[in-house]
Amino acid sequence: MNPLTASVGGDVTFHCSHFMAHGNIKYFCRDSCVVKNILIQTNAGENPTRTGRYTIHDKRSDFTVTIADLRLSDSGTYICAVDRLLKDTYTYVTLRVFEGKLLLTFLTFFCELTLFSKNVCLELKLPFQSSDLFIVLSLFLKSVGNI
């Protein structure tokens, strides 16, 4: 999974998918899944489940986890996990949080000037994927070179 990039104060949603996980407890950890690092887990009969800034939404074998009101200290490695009879399954994800208002303003400004194609501008949304930022900035640099 590509690292997710999002700005301070915003929200980010991780999409987690595990094979045949319907009915299993899903949980979300930071750095490792020792008990003290479990940030949130599903609760039977409660969907979505909320704990502080974290929300987990169970969608059978898939689930999403949203972190609200992002802080720079939220940058790091997270783990989407499913409780299994013999051995739990894990998917690792990375989050990079940045002071993003300046970048969003920059991209919006150049989209409004139509230096980018409409398709690129329509796909700009938070949270940005790292690869989206690379593509958009590359297109910008090419556009500037053609002026």
C-alpha cells in the first residue's frame, strides 16, 4: 500500500482489506500490535465504533479507519489487523502528516489558472496520495517550462 499523505488538522481514512474476515474483530495499531498500541477495535453491535479521534467502520472483510484532527505526531506506521483463531493477519500502512494549507493553496491557485488539465484538477483532493503530489508537481514543472 502506498503511503498516505495528509495535512495537519485534516482527516485521513485507511482502507483495509483482509480475506474472509467477515465476523472477525478488526483492530488498528500504531507501530506494533501489542495491547498498549491498539488504537481502536470493532465492537459487536456497534458500527461504526469511535474512540477519541479514531473511527473504525466494519464492512465485512474490509474495514476503514479514519483519524480526525491530524497532528504532525500522527506521522508513522500503522497496522490494520484482523483477529484470527490461529494467527492474526496484518497489513502495514504509512502516514505522513504535513503542514498542508500552503500546498493546497498552491495547487488550487494553479488549477484555477488552468495550467493543469481539468482531469488532474478534478482528482485533487485530501488526503493526497504521495504519488498524486509527485504527478501534480511534475505537471506543474512541465507547464512552467512551456510558458
